[in-house]
Amino acid sequence: MNHRITLPLALLATLTLGGCAHFVHNLNPVNWFGDDNPPPPPAPLVALKPAIQVGMSWHTRLDGKSPNTFSPAGVLDAIFVADNKNQLLRLNPDNGNTVWRTALGMSDTAAVGASPDSEYTGSLKGELKAWNRDGKLRWSSQLSSTVVGVPKESDGVVVVRTENGDIYGLDDSNGKQKWHYQHTLPPLTLHASPSVTIYRSGVFAGYAGGKLVALTLDTGTLGWEADVSVPRGASEIERVNDVTSTPVVDDEEACAVSYQGKLSCFSVRSGALMWSKEMSSTAGLAMDSDNVYVSDVEGNIYAYEKEHGVNRWKQPALHLRQLTAPRLIGGYLAVGDYQGYVHFLSLSDGHFVARIATDGSPIVVQPMEYRNNLLVQTSKGGVFLIKMP
């Protein structure tokens, strides 16, 4: 039996009895657990003299608005997107024109995943479907609950998450289950659609309750589990400190950030903590060979030195503009905001070097890199390819 309860400040929780998790939904994380006063307005755009030239290669409009979890997938000579009409589309990357569209036959919930040979879509009812490059169904696999995040493929294994905390490894040739990892969720969690990160032979996933796990790609065996942050506070709401974004991983470190918790980096081999900083983020982070970059819930962007966590710079001028996770692109850092702007920052000190507008609607999901350019999908269903210098 399902019950819906109303919490202060328009915070909406869905409570499911019988041992399942409660999910907290809200569009403005800054005001989730605040007082009854309305939040301050987002910062206006600062005047900007562009230091680099970015331009719009093309844009196209999908049918209807895009759910907030949707983002495009680019691979080889094709871009794949889903719309709220339950259609999968292949776009021509040169001009954005539709090459084909196919009905998914389900209510899609996850962002499109893509490999050189297939595209993957997930549904509310827990179906994961694989499609070939011509839009024909290859296989369908039934999972335990709603598919969330972006399905990922590596070495013939498709890795996908479900809303109840399960992670599956499926055989890409036929969709049959190779392994199934189960993780218990705390009583109250933020509603989110985090993806896994596959790096070499490992699968890395953040969880509600501030956990980060590392699994083996071929068997799903748990390699290590670490605390990104530890819940604090007297009530369940105060103790929410979920990892709602995708971890970043390289040969040395695996890093993740939690809501009202911490940004933490661990040894990728052992899971030993290397460093951590107080942080609250629902958007996520990026990492290069020098720094870890993160967008926090207040609209600040930080750069921390990767090895020891020393703060290198902070950019506060996008306060409360509901930023996406940052994306490293062409030697710069790109973030989207609630008005559909994409901001480009210098990696050295965080100053703005360019800005470009899309269609005025929120960009919620981290922009994607495609052929050294930037691919963005907005809440109005706009898909934009931004040309980098």
C-alpha cells in the first residue's frame, strides 16, 4: 500500500511500506531543509567579454519536453536521444536531422546509453532494451524495478542500475543476467538517477547514505565499500547525505560527492580514504590529471588539487543558478544552468571565458562531450551541439 505525505517547504516524500525506501523529490535542493522563508533569487549573469569563441553548430527540437533525467548519447557517427513521447531517435551529428525514430513501447525513464553497436533504454517497469544501429530491437531484459541513470557497456557487459539500489551486469549479446549486486538503502533517500562509472575492469557506484562501492565488471563481486560521508543529525531528513551523482575515476583515485556531506577521494585499488572536504552537491563532479571540479547546491564551482585536496579556486558568481555537474571540454570547464545557459570557465583560476544560450529552459543533466564539441539536452526538449574553438 502506498501513502503520500507532505513535508515542509514543498518537500514531497513518497513512502512505500514493506521495507522499501522512501524517496524525496524537489526541484530546488537549496531549500529542501531550510526555513519557511522563500530562498533568495538566483544571481544575475555577470558581464562577460569572451576570451574564446564558442558557437552553435546546430540545434533540434524533440517532441514535447524532456524528463529531467534525459541526456543524449553520442557514439561514432550517430547521436541518440529519447523524448517524452517514448521514442528513440537517431540524429545526424552533422546537422541534427532525424535519421530514424522508433517507438520504445514503454515509458522510458533512463538516459539513453550507447555503445558502438547498440543503444540501451530503460523503463518505469524495469525493462532494459537494447536496439541495433537501425533502431531494431535486439533484446529485452526484465529487472527488479525502475531503470535509472545511463546504462553503460564495456567488454560485452551492460551495467545498469535500478531505483531500489540494485546493479545488474547483463550479457550484451543476449541480455541475460551475468551478475546482480544488491545494496540496502536507508529509510529516506533523495530521488535521483545516478549512473555507474566503468573504468578498466571496475564498476563504481555511489549510494544513498553516503556510500561508494567498487565492483568487478565481469562478476559483480564487491571489491571495496567506503564512506563518502557519514549521516549526521537528529532526524531522518537531517541525516540524508546521499551520493546522487556519478563518481569520477582514474588510475589512482575514485572520487564522489554527497548531499549535505562531503567530497571524498579514495585509492582506486584499496578504497582507502585519501582526502575529503565538507561539501553539499546533488549535481556532481569532474576530474582531470590535476584537479577535481565540483558544482555545489548553492551554485558555487570549486577546484581541488587531486592528490591532496587543496582548494585551488572557487567561482561563486553563479549562486543559486542550479548548475549541472561540470564537464571538461577542450581545455575548459563547462556547466549548464536553470535558464539554459552554458558557462565556460578557465581551468587555471575559474574565471569565465565564454557563455552561450540555448532555449531558455533548464539544463539538468551534465553536458556531454562529442567529437571534441559539447552536446546538451534541455528540459524543453532542445538538443544542441556547441562548437568549441
